[in-house]
Amino acid sequence: MPRIYRRGLIPVTIGIDIASSYVVARAADTEWQAAEITGATVALMLGTRINPLWMLVTGGAIGGLGLL
């Protein structure tokens, strides 16, 4: 794929990713605890280089154990 196409698609891809994340967070955050976990996950993703899959696994474990 030519370089100009890749460079043009990067903003579109980022926009779609942010929009879909927003929609999922709005649907999932029905309680303040869930919103707090979402905020902590966003902060970790922006502030560290931890693989996001670990955050997904941690959130799934918290929900699966009934802690949320």
C-alpha cells in the first residue's frame, strides 16, 4: 500500500477507535465503580507501556469474581 494512503488512513483509524471506545464505555459504566475502573484503565494506557490485554484480563477477572 502506498505511503500516502497509510498516512491518510491513520487519523480515520484513530477516530474510529476513540469513538467505539467511548460507546462501549458509556454502555458499560452503569455504576461509579465501573466508571472508576474505566478511568484507571485509560490513565494506565496513556501513561505506561503495559499491554492493553492485561488490563482487559484484569477487568474481566474483577467482573467475573463478582467484585464489581
